[in-house]
Amino acid sequence: MRIGLVCPYNMTKGGGVQECVRALQLGLTKKGHYVKIITPLPRENNIEDEPSIIYIGRARDFKSPFATVGQISASLNSKTLEEVLELEQFDILHFHEPWVPIVSRQILTRSTAKNIATFHAKLPDTMMSKTIEKVITPYTKSIMKYLDGLTAVSDAAAEYVTSLTDESIQIIPNGIDLSMFKVTNKQRGSTDKTILYIGRLERRKGVKHLIKAFYELSTYDDRVRLVIAGDGPDRTKLEQFVEMYELQSRVSFAGYVNEQEKCRLLGEADVFCSPALYGESFGIVLLEALAQQIPIVAGNNPGYVAVMQELGEVSIVNPKDTEEFGRRLHLLLHNKELRKIWKQWAASYVKQFDYDKVVTDYEQYYKRILKS
């Protein structure tokens, strides 16, 4: 198959959608398909040519309601686009987040291929998001007629598009490269237990509630510490929060961490905690913890609930119930039998999210759409 993967976000920067697109490009190419990524050209002038990427149009950054920096195509020469499509002769065009203006719509209206969409994000349940939804809904409806197949990474991600169509939506989860995450035997002199958070420091991530729960936990467990990795607009407030509870000796802020540092921190953690309140469609960071067989405590938002099935249900907690939150952290830190069962379950459960399987699921879906 000749496949084009359309991404509205800056492919030179990190992000869940970009990682998925690159993994699909690599995995489908290994399977013998011809695969190109199609994306707007970022404003930066130091972009290196990549044979797998076709840049069309120009773009500028915008802040999406998901705290993601996206790209709006600012201009696109229709003749150039038509020349690209004529040259490439794609069998499949796969649009990721097609509701993001405007490159996907420009390609869809000219495409002669089978067009597939994947919805990755869940609109946060806030008044601002309701306003944004009213604005983007007419735009999104206008492209639905061009799509031959619809997929989403979870039921939570499918929620918005379900309200716009009666067509079936195939759920194909996000994935990770399991080979990147190795289970390690922790080697450290201290017998303290470590709780780890990795993510942006912003209100919807619920870190304030994690600090409160950690304070509750620390009143009866004096051999535990909390590491908060990541940065964001709430960092100063959270550091002040730690001072207010007099937890400075037991809570540390690691700041932004790269992939290598993230893997190291995961390898040293006894429990991984992500108490996000809303706005999560999936939770790749949970998969990364599962891949290293680290017990998890996670917020009860729909995206995380979709990931933490089976034994993973024991991980789900209401972050605002800080007393119960603290007890759940204590349980997964210290119950040796539960931790043993968890590690065995995680090793098996996470295999369904390996990119090899995710790529195969998309490949099979493409073939089904081509036959329809």
C-alpha cells in the first residue's frame, strides 16, 4: 500500500500524536509499505530534510485546549498540493486529529485515496472547552463526508466524534515501544519507598491533590518520598504548597526530564502516580510504567479508566478524596503480595499496547477500508 500519514502538529517536537505517527511510519515501512508523513512546515528555518516527511504549506503555533502546541496551516498553494497527491498516488490517507485547522481539510477535499481519521484527544470538561467545541464543531462536521473510516485511541477520545456521526468508530489504542523499557532491580542504600509523578505541572493534572494525599500518607508512613518530574505554569504554586505542609525534606522537584532520565526515574520508583482530573483520552505514561512493572495509582478520568482495566482497576482513585488517595498509595507501596501479583499481571497486560501490535491493527484496518 501507498500510505500518507497527515499530522497537524510540529513533527520536530515531542508529543503523543507525533510519536504515534512516527511509529506508524516506521512500522508500516518495515512491513513493506510505502509510507510518507505529510505535515505543515514549521516556522523554524533549521528544519533538516527527512525522506519520510513531505512538508506542505506553512504553519504557525497555536495553543490547543489540550495544553498541546499545534500547527495551523497558514497558507497552502493548491497547485502544489495537487501536484504532491498526483505524484504520490496514495491508496490510504490517514488523518490524525483532522479537526485541527486547516491542512487536513485542504487535503481531504482533493484526495482520491481512501481517507481515514484518528481522534486522539478528549476535550476537557470545562466551560472554555465547551466554547471551543461550539466553534470547531461546524468545521469538523464539514469534513466528515470525506472520511471513509473513523478510529479513535479510546472510548474517551471517540466521545466527541460520536456526537457528530452514526458511523462506527474503530478503537485502536495508543502504543509504546516495549523494547525501550526494561524492568530493573532497584539498587539503592536507602530503604525509603519512592512515589514518582511525571508530567506537566498544571491544574488538570491534579498534582496538588497528590501532595495533599502524600501529606496524609506521611502522617503514618515516615519512610516514603515523592519525586515530581516535569514543568509547567503551576510549579511555583506547588512548591509553595510543599512548603506549607513542611514536606521539603521528602518532596523533590526534578524539573523537565528527557527520555533517558524518565526511564531512570521509572526504574527507581516503587509506585508511579498520575492523578489527572480530566482531559486525558488515554495515558501513554501509564503504559510506560506498566512496561516497567511499576504499580500505579491513577486519577479516575475516562482516559485512564480505559487503560487501567482488569487488575488495573485497583489503581483508579478519586484524587480529590485525599484520605483514600493516601491509603491507596500506602497499599501499593507496601503490600508485597499485591505488588507481586501486579508485576506479573502488568508484564502480560501491557503486551497488547506494543507498537508492533498497534501497527498491525492499523494495517488490517486499512486493508478492510480498501475492500469496502
